[in-house]
Amino acid sequence: MRKYFKTQLLALGVQTDYVDYMMGHTIDTYHDIQSLGIEKLRQAYAASGLSIKPKTRLSKIEAIKEIMRAQGISPERILARDALKQAATSAKTRHSEMTAAATADRTLKEFIQHETRRLASDG
């Protein structure tokens, strides 16, 4: 548990001396860090974002939607358009989720291919 704490804080960018101090180690800069006050160390810890709670992971469809939004594409508009093309006879939610994921995936691939071709022709 201690090793995990240390490696995670270091990987998240917290200064080595701060981590060692938080772990109770006496180091050369012990008094310097102690003089910063507990609030400074709390801020460093909080800024790292280290938590024992599992991080929420985006589903594949949500991850694709986020990438599309970052590229200025409206995934909701595209998915709604595709849903209108399909008959509303699909009663299975899982099937429609898979179809939405496939549509978003296809749209993102087309966008990437288009941008790749555009960059190749510009360069």
C-alpha cells in the first residue's frame, strides 16, 4: 500500500520530497517542507487527483463521441440522423446501442480518413 501511494503520487507529478514527507520519512529538506504547512501538502495531494475510488470509464460509444466533439463533429446529430434512417422497429436496446456505436465509429473513421487525405494533399 505504501509503495503504491508513493509510485502513484510520483507518477502524478508530486515532488519527491513532498511524497517522502507525507510517508513519514525524515529527509534533508524535512524542516523546509514542514515550514510550508499542512495546507500546501494537502493542495499538492489534492492536485494529483490520487483516489482510492475507481475512476469512471467511458463506454466505447462515449469515448468515440468525445473524440468526435473534440473534432467539431456533433455525434448526437449524426446518431439521430442514422436512427431516423432505420425503422423504429428495433425493440432491443442493446442492438440500437451497438448500431449507434458502429455509426459513431464509422463517422469518426471517415473523418480521420478525410483529414489524412487533406493533410497529405496540403503537404
